[in-house]
Amino acid sequence: MVNRWEAALRFTGVGFYIGVCIVGGVYLGVWLDEKVDISPLFTLLGLGLGLFLAFYGTYRMLLPALGKGKDKRD
């Protein structure tokens, strides 16, 4: 029963992480666009950076759940 809760909380955390990365990247891009007055450039770069960080972080977080992230030195 504990394993189900652990998995549910892990996936909830992953979803929250994805949302924060994407929204944070877009927010940072919009803020930089307003400061520099270049319309969609930094917004798109922020979106791209947020998507990259979201996918990479999700991959790193889910490796242990898939059983492939175990230490190979043992």
C-alpha cells in the first residue's frame, strides 16, 4: 500500500515540476521581452528552455522508478 502512495506522490511531483519549468520559462521570457522590447524572441527561448528542463528533469526523476537509475558500482 505504501508503494502506491509513493508512486502517486512521485508522479504528482513530476507533474508539478513540469508545470513550474514551462510556466517559469515563459514568464522569464515575457519579462525579458518587456525589458529589451523584442516581442516574441525571449518568450520562445524561455518556452524552449522550460520544455528542455522539464523533459530532462522528468527523465532524471523517473529513472529510479523504471529501475534503470541504480548505481552500477555495487
